[in-house]
Amino acid sequence: MVSVLDLADDDAVYAPHRPSENEDGPVLPSSSSPPQAGAHIDVQAVSHWFDLPQRSAADAQALQVIDDLSLQIAPGEFVALIGPSGCGKSSLLRLVAGLEQPRQGAITHDGEAITRPHPSRIVVFQDPTLFPWRTVWQNVALGLQARGVRHKPPRSPAALGSLPPKGAGLAWGGPALRPAPPRSPTALESLPRGAGLAQERPFAAAGVAQALDMVGLTAFARAYPHQLSGGMAQRVALARALVNEPSLLVLDEPLGKLDSLTRLHMQGELLRLWQSQGFSTLLVTHDVEEALYLAQRVVVLSERPTHIKQVLVNDLPYPRQRTHPRFIALRQQALGLLGLSTD
């Protein structure tokens, strides 16, 4: 239902993470890591398969995609999955998110079995999936409306007054925009149903304003999707995820459709949000360098039915230098595990 971010406008400086040297278990973030608000995820001997269409019971077949896979994600940890196309990476993400149930094994979130989707686990896909008739503000508010939030305490007393004036940020001279949601609690309560915010507007408004501020889009609160770049639309979708304050962010190739420059900027934005908010992150990507740049641990998966071939621990501090000898060595090792040339 949600997808991701956009480019950062300036270079950020990130606190270093120094993972454990133990490649067999979860990497516990160091004292300079994000606040410990993230989820502890435990994938326990999971196998999964799909029943294929059949003409008769005698023709019954199953396509196994995951084979006896176990993995732990520590609170606040950033883990990336890489592997051949079609090996089962996205299937594993769907199981962790609770969108499907494993055929064998179990997955727990802070010790509780994952049996269904939950707002504490938000999935971000490649496509932003924004509603074109809704403003940026109203699209982000859907993150709360989808779960029926009405009495949500404001996160910041100043958040309700943080919206820019009409037309702010539209230096390119785009078409006129509709007014954004009112800034005062009194005005918010007077909005009719269907105006794009929950009925008890002030509490939802505070969360939406803060989520937009996190991704740097406060000035575009009144803009519509057609007035945004592809990267900005992705950032709106990320704000829609963050408004629920998830403890686990599940990213299924969120940067895959962006141009190379925007993709590099967005990698920095992802790191900034992860370090400032403290959620655990599970990322699927086909880009080996991206996985090594972002994650503390990179899990290399096999062909289908997938299992873990090896776990690579990246102990380089953030921000990482892609030309660092250790980074280059990890990249060559990952490519070798995937059966690709390292020349």
C-alpha cells in the first residue's frame, strides 16, 4: 500500500555503526546507533511454497520458494537481502510483513507470532501508489485513516502550525493548488467528512505534519502527485509509512525505478531516517553496492527454493566510502557468492 522517498537536498553526516563480528547472529547496534524503538524479528525454520493451478487432484503441484530459512533482525538493525531474480526474496518479505503465512515454521515480532498485517510493520514497494486527486498532505493522512486513527496525541505542539502558505515551494510556476488543510484546531474540526483528514483532525494533523517534515516535503503539502518528480512521489509514500511510527520498515526494491543520481541521494535519505527514527529495516535489492552501502548485514540467498548461502557483516562506519578497500572486498565477495564475475 505504500512505497518510498526521494533525494536529500544536502549531504548528511551519519553516526557510525559498528556491528558485531559474529556473522551467524543478528548485529546489535552500537551506542551510536538509532534509538532502540525497532522490532526484534525472528524467522524460525521457515519453508514456503505455492500451489500451482491444476486440472485434477492427480496433477497437483507445488512451487517451493523458501527452504528451511532462519534469520533474526535485532531491534534497530538494518538488514538487506540479495539473491538471484525469482529466488524468493519478495516472498520472504511478504511473510515477515504478515501479508502471507508460512507453510512451515514461524515468524515472530518481539516474541509474538506474526499472523496478519499490522501498522507496526509497514511495507514500501517500488511504486508510490498515490491517489492523484489527493494532495500530498491528504495522501500521507491515509496512512492514519487506513487504520482508523482518530484520537492520536500530537507529537509536537508546533506541528499544527507548520504548514507553509499557499503556493510555497512551487518556484517552477506550476498550476494553482487547492488550499491545504487548515492550520488551527478549530478550523480542522469544522471540516466536513471526506475532506481528507480523520474527524478528530488536530491529532492526525500533528502526525502528518511531522511525517512530511521528516522527508523534507513540508513546502509541498498542498501539491498534487502530478506536480511532483518521481523521487518526491516516493518520499510522499515513505511519509505515509512513517506517519504510523512503524517499528519495522520492509522495503521491497524501493529505489529500483529511479535514475542513478536520485537513487544515490535517496540512499542517503534512507540512512538519515533510519538513524533518526530507530526502526528496524529489512531491504530487498538487486543492487549489491546499494545493499553494502545501506545495511549492517547483507544476507546472500541461493537460487529457488531459497536458503541463506552466507551473511556478510559490513562493519564500516557511516557514511561509507564505496572506494574503501573493505567495501570493495565485500562487493567482490557478494558478487562471487551470486556467481557473477568480479573482474
